[in-house]
Amino acid sequence: MRERFAPYFWVTKPRIVELLLATAVPTLFLAADGLPSLLATIAVVVGGSAAAASANTYNSVYDADIDAIMHRTGTRPIAAGVISVRAGLIQATILGVISVLTLGLLTNWLAAFLGFLAIVLYALGYTILLKRSTPQNIVWGGAAGCMPVLIAWAAVTGSLSWTPALLFLIVFLWTPAHYWPLAIKYRDDYASVGVPMLPVVAPERVVTRNIALYSVAMTLASLALIPVASMGWVYSIGAVVLGVWFVVISLGLVKRTHRGKANYQELQKPAMKVFHGSITYLALLFLLIGITPFVP
């Protein structure tokens, strides 16, 4: 049973789903200014997970040709031929329907629409239109990964405001600073299949400079949340400390390319430090967002 059904689980890219939930669940607490209702929590966790899983499965179907060539993705179920394209499309569609109905029936249809929009942005916008055509693919395509905070906020309040817009902006600016370091490590993989990730088409200095600039902009957005959402002292101190820390490690990449003239091969190890650091940053920042309503 495990061998039969495990590929259908892994094709949804559960680690990405987990990361998206790490932004959605704390947003529930902030939107509710305390404990959200059990119904809204279940709807966002189930419906949000289904939306992300649906989008990821569509992505795996469309990218099966290049996934089969790249070393990093060659074992993915559809690329490896373990799951058929037809089965992948059916699974992605069913998950999409589950997402929209769960969010719509258990919370409201604004949250359901945002869940549907997230699937479209990732499956159509990023995967089909942007990924293979522009080095800005991960910038604008990354908007899909920002949708969980809007979905969670809408599920609780039934509306949107400046606070979820800033949460969206934080994740939007975080995405390039998170993904481009990974693209540095797998630059040759992307080049082999003609995907124009920024490290494939731009020199080292340009890429590291952009990572640092997005890191600074992301930190400023996180600080802008303090007056807009009346964030407390715990978040305020934490956002400053986390932001300074992440900017410093991002600037470390810039220093290597401007002074040491490091090439992409030499940048792989420090770039992965930034990649893993970005995950830590986002998880801790949203942990602070989630506990803010409970701090005097």
C-alpha cells in the first residue's frame, strides 16, 4: 500500500505545502486577534493544503519533461514514470475542487476564490507562462506562494485590508531571496533544460546583489507591519533581529562576489546557507506574528 500510494503523496511536494501552512496558520491568529474558530482553522489547513497540493501536482505534470532531465528532480513520480500524466491531472483537479469547496462552504467564498486564484497563478502563471520564458519567473510567479496569508485572513474576517496586504508583500519579497540561492546551487541543472533562472542568465555579482536587495526590502516590509497592524514589542524586537541577521548573511554573498570574485561553483555552499537561513527567517517571523495577539 505504501509503495502504491506514496508517489501520489510526494507528487504534491509536501515540503512546500508545509512551508505555506507556516505562513497561513499564524495569520489565522493575527486575523482573529487570538484564537480563530475551529471551523476556520480546519478549512484553511485542509483547503489551503489541497490548493497548494493541486498547484504542485499541475506543476509536476507540465514540467515532467524537464524534471526527467534535471538531477534534482529526476526521481519525481511523474518524471520517473511512476504516475501517469492522466492520473496526475485527475489528482490535481480533484484536489483543486476539494480546496474551493472546503474554503467556500466552511468559511466564505472570498477565501475560496483566493484559493482558486492561487492554483491558477502557480499552475498557469508561473509554470506555463513564466518559468521557461523570463529570468523574473520566480519574482512574479512567486505571488502564488503569497496567497495563503490572504486566504487565512479572508477565512477569518471575510475581507482583506492593509495588514494581509503587507503579509503578502513580506512573502513576495522573501521568495526571490529564498529561491535564487537554491538556483545558484542547481544552476547547471536549469541551464541544461533551458530554464532562464537568474543565475543562468546573469553574472554572479548581479544575482547576489539582487538577493541582498530583496532581503533589505523584505525586512523593511516586515517592519512596516508594526504600525499598520499594531504589532507588539515581541514582534518588533524579533523582526528587527531576524531582519538584520538575514540581511547580513545575504550581504555575505555580495562580499564574496565583489571582493573575492567568487564564481558560481564557489558560491554554492554559502548560497545554501542563505537558502536554509531564509526558511528559518520566515518560520520564526510568522511564529512571532502568531503569538503577538497573546502577548500583553
